[in-house]
Amino acid sequence: MRIGVINWDASLPKDTYFGGFTHNTLCNEKYACRLPYFALKDENGYRIPVRSKADYDAELSYAINAGIDFFAYCWYPDSAPSERTVWKDAEMYAFLKEHYAELNLARNMYLESEKRHEINMCAIVFSVNSYSESDFEALTDIMGEDFYEKVDGRPLVMIFGGYSSEFIDIVRDFARKKGHNPYFAFIGFCPTDGADYSNADAVTAYASDCIGDFRQHTDNTYLANERRLDFGLPVIPLLSMGWNPMPRVEKPSPWVTYEHKEYAGQPTEEDIEYSFKRLKEFINNHPDKANTDHAIAFAWNEFEEGGYLCPTLGKNGEVNDTVLQGFARARNKIQF
């Protein structure tokens, strides 16, 4: 079983657009426990510094040592907005288009790292964003690399923003020019009656909402994985490591809103093992559809939304890798 982990990285300096919101939500005494381990505290409070290549190599080492097989990087356009003539921006997100490129820092550091040969990657592309031809050229250029994650020999491409047969065709056409036949897994919840999803290869997930405590959250994730069976496609199931967006409930971001309710706390090691057991149960119960030998975990660094395996900043500035170590032990213990 190959387990990938979603990587959406807004752990950026305060003077960036997305980093400014991260500082606003997390750089305080209440939520500093969610800051990544490389955050700093001085007389002016908490801050997230610019990371070097060596810093990112160290971060990759944490993931490699925990048994993570690949990162699913959110692949935003690097091109200038005026060059993005392929596809279209959803109106509700168009105001972000000037800032998307800063979210590619982690992915670009990965591509420059020698560690990329020890942990694979795949792309999450967005059917709600426009791209330029150069953006898709860059993506399809790396699909043939040994570090790009494959399903049955085909480059795995996840799609966020809903199913779009036309969008899949666009990405496929760019890939075919390079001799690649991508495996498309779109992020979906439940099918629309009468809709045809045959242009995708699988359905998958990004995150799972929280109901009750962490065990109930895990059970809810199991049920959500089962609902995806109704698409009639193979399911790349979700392994959720949490969901608690209270920092953004209290200090909202302009691109998403959340319900104000009781969310589950951080998982214990026993909770994480339970999540792995439920994932294995789903795969064993549905061998005809949960048959891609892949699962996706939420998440490496969704600190504000409350799902993160990346070590965090301890009370005295030490590295707190409790959740990651629990993941690593469950990964070794539960055999698929």
C-alpha cells in the first residue's frame, strides 16, 4: 500500500499574502502549538522564517523516516496571471490569482532536493483555476521522472475543484505530447444522478469533516469513503489525521468559511492506529474498488485546518513530533 500525504504549504513569511493570514491565525499563544517546528519566537512574538534548501531537506527527512511514500503537492500556476489562457478561474477564487505562485515554494524546493529520490510526489491540479501552457508543460515534463508517483505505471494526477471532463481532456492532451497517460483521480463527495464520470480513472478525497471525537471522525471518514463507491470508479481512500479549523473560525480567511462547532482534538497514538485499522477494513471490504494500492492522508501541513503530520513547535522551542511518530508506528504495525 502506497500512502501519500497532501501538502498545501502556507508556512510562509508574514510579508507574503498567504503567510500573512497564517501569522494572523497561528502566531499567538493560543495556537502557537500548531506552528511548524521551524517557526521562531523572539521579543516580537512568533514568526515563520524563509526556509532554505537545507531546511526543506530536513523537513523531507521527517516524512521519509515516518514511512510516507509520496507528497501530493497542490500545483498552482507559476506563470503570470496574464499568461493563464488555458481553462478559467472560478469567479469566487479569482481575487487570489495574483498570489497563487507563492504557494508553490515547497513543491519547487522538493524538485531541487536530492531527497526527491527517497519520497515521491504527484500533483493536485485545480479545475477552478486557469493555467498557462508553460504551467502544464512543467507538470507534464516531470511525469516521466522516477520520483513522480504512478498508479499501474501511469502518472497520478489528483484534481481539486470537482469533476470536469473538459479539464481532464486538457491535461491529458498536454501529457500525451510527452508520451504520458495520466491516471486521473478527482476529489469528489457523492455523485450527481445521471452524471457520467467515465473520463476519470478514480475518485478520491482531500479532507473529512469532523463529527464528535477523533474516533467518530475516523468512522465518518470511513463512511465518506464508502459513499464514493457510488461513483462507480476505483476509490483512493482518505486517511484523515484530523479536522479542526477553529483558528480560521475565530480569524476568518477570505477564501473559505467554516462552521462554528465542537471539533475533535489532536489524535492520540491509539487514535491514529484506529484510523489505520479502519482504512485497512475499508480496503478489505471493497477489494473490487479499493484496488489501486494507494491511499491519501490529510495532511502534512494544514495547520490552520487542523490536520497535520509535520512536527510542530514545542512549548520550549523543541520539535514536537508526537503525531508523526504515532503515524510511523501505525504505518509499521498495520500491514495492508
